[in-house]
Amino acid sequence: MTIPGSVHVPPEAPESGQAHLLDAYVDDFVVYLAVERGFSVHTVRAYRTDLSGLVSFAESRGVADTSGLSLDLLRDWLWIGTQAGLARATIARRSASARSFTAWLARTGGSAADPAVRLRSPKPGRPLPRVINHTQMQELLTHLELRAADNEPAALRDLAIVELLYASGLRVSELVGLDPADVDLHRLTVRVTGKGAKERVVPFGVPAQHAILDYLERGRPVLAKAARPTTNVATAASPVLTVKPAVENTAAPVSALFLGARRQRLGVRAVYRLVAALLADVPGNGPAGPHALRHTAATHLLDGGADLRAVQELLGHSSLGTTQIYTHVSAERLKQSYRTAHPRA
């Protein structure tokens, strides 16, 4: 789909005997992905990283233009990555990037044929995501509630963040992109913009409602009035450095639900550090970032009898197959409970 008002002009097809540099085509391709396909900044960056690696590898083999791309060259590139110990998922992603690129080249006239039509890659392994059990999750939330009992603004914010992540299964990028107007505290819903700029409305529960309301009433207003730090100043009359008292920052705060330092929108890294610190002492394998709370929310919903397609809608998955990973998680948890509890297991 082309964004209204934008027109992508593909590079001119190479004339007979004329060479076109690979890196120039990569530049045009990532523009196409961002403008016409509407891919996210992170996705476009991943494509560019993979294809820049391909260009460097091709140049090491004496290939600098599109006419030198071949199936053997692409296979060698993937094989070298495998020998270097890259994960199966990384090799699969590289293969997908190369196939998309060469198909685009053939379609826009950048090459006479698509050399990656028969390119295959190993299916990426799909390890089960980390899930926090009910008891651990309740202990984590109780810890945050005790921290927020003194109405410290950052503690109120942190409780609201974790309650909302667990209640709604939002991606961390969706969470930090929220504005206060996106949250409906009466209907207990939040409007988010997910991958591919797709909007969806996600429900949350009463505990999250209370945490968000407390943060909006007693936490965010304080964070929005953050003072400027003290500074050392000197004047002609008094060359000795003195401390200038902190003054209130009168600049308008950004329109963001969750505020961080200097009244700016809280970033993804800040939320990651928060959740990672909270999960540091919680037993379990796998990444300890905000995505663990998304995995936990989905798994607990399915454990409680939620419909798989309802969970798909909640998470914003375009494919039901992506959501089905949580059915495997539930099955593994059931097996573990059986092996632990049944006398004949």
C-alpha cells in the first residue's frame, strides 16, 4: 500500500552491459519498505543491517553490482553465517531479507531475474517464551504496591506500567506510545497502535484501572512539574561560582501517559530496565524484559479458558499461528504439573 501523497520511483532498469551498484539498490529498497510498505523503523533497520552484510560479503567475492548476484553467492553468504555460529533464527531472517530484496530487484527491473527464488533457509527454532506463574506475579505486584503506598510519583508510575502490561498484554513500544486520551478508565479499555500502524482496542481489569487512576491523580502531575537541576553560575561582580536555586521548568510537558526524566515520554529502555530488575530474582529461564509480561498475560488467559482467537485479537497478532505458541506453553505447564503431582507420572 502506498502512503497518500508519496510516490516511489524505482531505479531505472540497467541497460545492457551497464552495472548498478548493490549498495545504491539497498538504499532504494529500504526507502520502499518504509514509504510504500509502511514497515516500522525497527523492521527497516533489520533489513538494512542484513542487506548491508550481504553487500559486504558480495564485495569480498568481487561482486559490486546486481548482475553478480547469484543463488550460489546467497547460499555461501548464509553458510558463512552458519559457520560463524549465528542462530537459526538469524539465518532465517537473513534469508528472508535476501529473498525480499531480490524479488523487488526483479520486479522493478534492477536485475534480469530473481536469483533467490530457490533459496532456502533452516526454519528458526521456536523456544517457549518465559512465563511467570500466578504466585510469582502476585508477589511482584504486591512488592510494587508497597513501594507505591507512600505516593512517590515514580513508584505510582511503575505500578501502573506493570499492571497495564500484565492486564492487557501490550508490547512495550505500544505502552510507551500511549497518551492519556488513549485510556478509557470508564470502559476499561486502551486504544493502541501496533505493528503496521494497526489500531486496536484492548481491555484491562479493575486493578490496572486503580493503578492508572492513582498515577494520573498523584504521580503524573508531579512528574510533569519536574524542576530544572541546579546549576553553577558566575557573574562579573562575583566571579566565584555559586549555586543557582532550582526553578520550575515552565515548558509544556509532552503529551504522554507515562513520563520519565525531564518530563519526556518514558522510553522503551527505561521500561525494560524496570521489568528486568523486578524479574531478576524470579526463578525461570528466558529473557526478563517486558515481553515476559506479555507472554504471561497470554498464557494465563488461555489457562483460564480464553478463546485462542480472542487472545490473538488482544495481542494484535496478524497470524493465529503466532498466538498458538501459547497453547504449547500451556501444554508444557500442564505436563509439568502432571509430572509433579501425579503418583504414576
